[in-house]
Amino acid sequence: MVRRTKEEAQRTRDRILDAAEQVFYDKGVSRTSLADIAAQAGVTRGAIYWHFENKGDLFTAMFDRVLLPLDELGAPPADTASDDPLARLGTVLKWCLQAASSDPRRRRVFDILFLKCEFVDEMGPVKERHQTSMREGVGKIENDLMLAVAHGQLPVDLDTRRSALYLHAFVGGFLRDTLLLPAQEDFAAHIDAFIDACIDALRTSRALRKTSARSGPND
């Protein structure tokens, strides 16, 4: 009986999260009330409060059901003696963008986060969580870049922090563009070429080198 009760509670929680995802997507976060979500889920507001403290807590739980872009970089690297960190980074970046482009749930949730969410009042903790994820994402990219430098795959004078920010900004811009222009451009068709171009820039762009290396002989 206890197990059955837990299973029922989990199903109710999932139904609330599914409803929140749909209503947030349809109406935007600020215009959505817990009563709207309860009506969509077919539950009472009390049921929502049993599972979640407030709308921000509910939003975070909904968002946690999908991986953020670059969360996949959190996997520990393979043996650095035989690993190919630059190829790994390129593969993961391509996978991130392909998954965000093709998976309906990811697209809905990213649409809500990037286009339909105002980080005010009770959504403040959501903003902090997103900022933390962004900082961690940049750090994960930089770790792989430093491994690639150590393996001789990238220039020894590469500014790994600037390069990590550059790649992270590209991923964020790509996601926003795919959400804003879904019918005008087939962004998914260009993902491999885009990431390959980014990797080429890491290898050759002087703008991504450390300051001393970018300075000319007369500077």
C-alpha cells in the first residue's frame, strides 16, 4: 500500500510538471498562476503545494527534467593519456545543439526559459540557478580546452577562458536563433559546420590567444 501511494504521488507530481510545462509555454511564466496549472493538471492547488513550495520551485523542477545545454560536459574525461579531448568537445557540442533542435520537450523548456520567463519576485532563485549552470558550463568547456592544449591539439598560448566564453556564447545564441526563427532557417543542417568552424577558430584565431601572444612586435 505504501509503495502504491508513493507511485500515485509520483504520477501526480509528473502530471503537475507536464501541465506546468504546457501552460508556461502557452501563456508565459509571469501570466501563469498555480490555479492555471492545477486546472490543466486536473488537481487542486493544495496538491501543487504538497509537492512544490511555490511557482519558482515548480518551474525549477520542470526545468530539471531536461539537461541544460552543456550539462553533458560534466561527465569525467576518459584517460587523458589516450583521450582526444578536442574531438570529445566538438562531439558534445554538436550533440547538445542537435538534441536541443530535435527534441520537442527540450525545445519547449528552452523556449520558456529564453523567451517566456521574467526573472522577478519568486523567480529570482531560478535566475540564480541558471547563472550557476552557465558558470559551470563555461568551466566545463575550459577544462576540455586545457586538456586539448596539454595534448598539443590547440596552441599553447590559447586563452582558454576567453575561448570557453566564446563557445558558450555561440551555443546560447544558436539556441535563441533556432527558437526565434524555426521556420525561416534549417539551423540543424548547419550544426556540424558551425562547430567545426568554432574548432578551427580555436586553432588559428589570434584574437583567442593570450594578450602577450596577440601583441605585435612594436606593441
